[in-house]
Amino acid sequence: MRYELKQGWNLPQRWLRFPIITLLILGIFFRFVNLDRGVIWYDEAFTFLRVSGYTEAEVVQRFAEDHNLDAANLQKYQQANSDKGLADTVKSLALEEPQLSPLYYVMAWFWMHWFGNSLLLARSLSAIISLFAFPSIYWLCIELFASPLVGWIAVAIVAVSPFDLLFAQVARQYSLWIVTILLSSAAILRAMRLNTKLSWGIYATTVAAGLYSHLAFGLVAIGHGIYVFITEKFRLSKSLIYYLIASSIGLLAFTPWLVCVVTSSKQIEQDVAKTETKSLLYLVKEWSINTSSVFIDFNFDFVRNEVKYLLILPILILIIYSICFLYRQAPKQAWIFVYLLIGATVLFITVPDLIFHTSRSVTSRYMIPCYLGIQISVAYLLIAQSSNGAFSGNSRMQTQIASSVIGYQQKLWRFILVVLLSGGIFSCAMISQAEAWWNKGFNYYYPQVARVINQASRPLILTDTKTGRILSLSHMINPKVRIEAQPFCRTCRANSLKMRHSLLDVPQGFSDVFLLSPSKKLRARLEKQYKIEPVYIKGELWRLKQ
């Protein structure tokens, strides 16, 4: 038998109201403290390139024409400027990265032109957008469970979630995507409940906004469609008709960019393809680490295995149990919706990895809809198990359930809730003080690389690495550091070789010549003339010696 959370039941104010307010304040604080401290991530460098209105091809061409630049020259391609307009930003996306929906980049263009180019201001746009996730997930929980308490616990979890914090502090579109997922999910539940033209019009707007925020919102929209068909029992009801009209309007509004996506499908396939073959053990390990980081994250990639799995395993057990508990206890329409929010992403991203042994699903940002569903599921479990009078049903069942959640079990679940939220707070505190975290990828090592280079009196960097790595490092090295480069252009592969000058030379007059992330071909050529001395292997930095 299934039973529902009552609307309006409350926890004792002394242990709910003050902690919730405290967690909200901490969540806001963590999103803005030291916002300009963390290393500029590879993808962030491309965000700033898009806002500048220049293309990656133009950066490569600049190195081809003047292949001995200093770091200050590159800032032209990393900030809003008067030489390029909004149309250039949209055009650069359409030409080189059509898989990135343009809404965030348009917002970032206006934001940086109005308020300035500092890293603090640039990242503050994402941080501010992330605050809208609090009321959005609260609204979604109200629509799902008719329970304010589940909503408040979900808000608390999101507020101190290290995963949400990491992507609230980078100049990328992920905070916007999170908000549109939550808003659209709440909007469709409200539209099905009210069944008015206005409510369906709001849903159509959120569909368009979601698609313009991230192309993978389409997976969420597919989940919404399946939900409507299931709940309407595949009958051509009024709700189903309104849904088809609303979703069609949302898709129609996205048509201009959809045309760009379709015409560039081969390029997108190359850009997002994961060709690495990975074992099942590797995938399971990475999934476990990524999923647990939604609640507690001590930079697990750099923690000893014994400690890592000691922390991860209880969280995974809690998540699995919450998903099972949701099915057994929650209203049918609620668990179906949450399952589809989780399952659509798993089906279209994780299952292909299992079949073809690729690794797209280990990129945690692609799994955001799945993680939001998990957060809601855990919130429901914790509030249901730690509350008095949580359920309604027949008197006998109600007595049995009530007797099972009071006393020792109730205290145990409250303890679990406190530990989980405390772990999130501690994780966020660590992230706020760190120069880099696992989500920065290879750029995790760049602060140390920059320190080594900056200590030299007159250094030169020799490299043929990716353009994004050069742009990322340019923010951390001294402005006068010279860079001799043949950038690898990821978005202009056909023209990249034509733009490169024939060979990288090692000019005279520098105190230190550093070799950064060289290709095998470049390194083999230099080894014929120079001794290559390792300086910082993790950051792929070497020094050339005669």
C-alpha cells in the first residue's frame, strides 16, 4: 500500500527553522567567497573567448602571424571589448561550438559589458543565477509531494551541495541549466494540475529557455513527455493535447539554433565524442565518486583509496535506499516523475557508455538532471524518516508506520541528516579555500605551473598544446611572460595546420625556456638539440637545457 506525505505537517521549529536559515546563509556565502581565487578552467577560457567575440581560429592565426607573444596580448581574447559586438559572440558559437546553446553567453556578454571584465564579476553571473535554484527546487517539491518540509530539506541539500557550489563558481552555463530544469519540471506539474492556457504557456516558455540554456535539456523534455503519456494513460486527453502544443511551441522557438545544430552535426559529433575505451570497473568507480560528490566532496580524486571508499560507500547506500524508498512510499505520480528525471539521462548517456565502452557519463556535468533527481529523492527519505506523523493511510498502517519512525529510528535519521549536511558544509568550506578542485580537469595543476614560470627572471614558454590551455594559463602568469606557440585548434582542425608556422624555434635572450604540454612530434624534434629537464611532471612542464 502507498501513502502520501501530509500537506502542512511540521518538524519542531527549534531544530528546523534556524538550521534551514543558517544553511541558506552559508550556501549564499560559499557561492561568493573567494569567487576570483580558483584557477580559470579550460572551458571558462572559452567562455571569455566567446564573450570577446573572437574565434579560436583567430587566436591561432594571431600566433601564426606573431608567434612570440606575451601573456598580456592574449587578454584581448579573454574579455569584453568594443571591437566586437553581441552578433560576433553568437556567430563565434555558431561557427565553432554550435553544441553550446547561446543563452548564457548572451547574458554573459551583457553582464561583462555592463559591469566589467574582472574574474570576480564574470563569475558572479553564474553565482547569482545559482541562487534561483533554491526557490525552484522548493516549488518542484511542493508540486511533487505537497509538502513544504521536503522542499525545505531539498533547499538545504542544494545550498551546501559541493557539486552545486563548484558549478555556481565557474563562468559556464551549468547554473542556468540547473535552474531551467527545476523550473520547467515544476511548471509542467503545475500545468497538469491546473490545466489552463496560462500554465501551459509558462511551461512552453521554460522549454524554450531550457533548450537555449543547454542542448541536453532535450533529455529532460523527453522525460516530461513520457511522464505526460504515462499519467494520461496514452489517451488523447486535454492535458496531453495542451502538452503537445506547449512543447511544440517551445521547440519552435528554439528552431533558429536547432537549424545551426543540425547543419553542424558532424562537427558536434567530433567535438563531443569520447573515443577512449574504458573498462566497466573504471566507469563504476567514476560514477561512484561523481554521485557521492553531490553531497560530500573532499576532492576524492586526490584522496587515498581506503579513505575514499570509506566515505563514498555510506553515501551510495543512502542514495540507493532513497530511490527504493521513494518507490515504496511516495505517491505514484511523484516517483514516476523523479525516476524519469534520473532515468532519461542515464538511458541516453550512461547506457551507450556501457555498450560501446566510452566514457561520456564520467563527465559529471552531463549528469546534472540525474543528480537533481537524486537530491530530491534523498530529501524525501530524510524528512519522511525523521518526522512525526509523516504519513497518511488506514489507521492500522498509520499506527505501524508511526511507531517505526519515532524513538530510536527517528533520532538515527535525524543524525544522518545532520551528518550529511555537515559533510556538505565542510566540503564547501574546503572548496572555498582551494586554488583548484577536481572539476578543473588538467588545469588543476596550473597554479603550481604558473608559480614556477613566474619565478624565472625572463621566461619563455614553448608549446603546441590546445588553445584553451594557453588562454587559461595566460591569466596566471606574469603579463610579460613570452609565449612561442603553435596552438592545437580543437574547433578548426581543417585549417589548424595551415595557420601554423612551419616549426617552433627557440629564440635567444631568455633566462629559462619552458616546454609546456608538448606533442610527441615537438618533443622528439627538440630532444635532438636540447636536454629536456622535468620541472613539474603533473603539470607537463619541462625546461630546455643546451
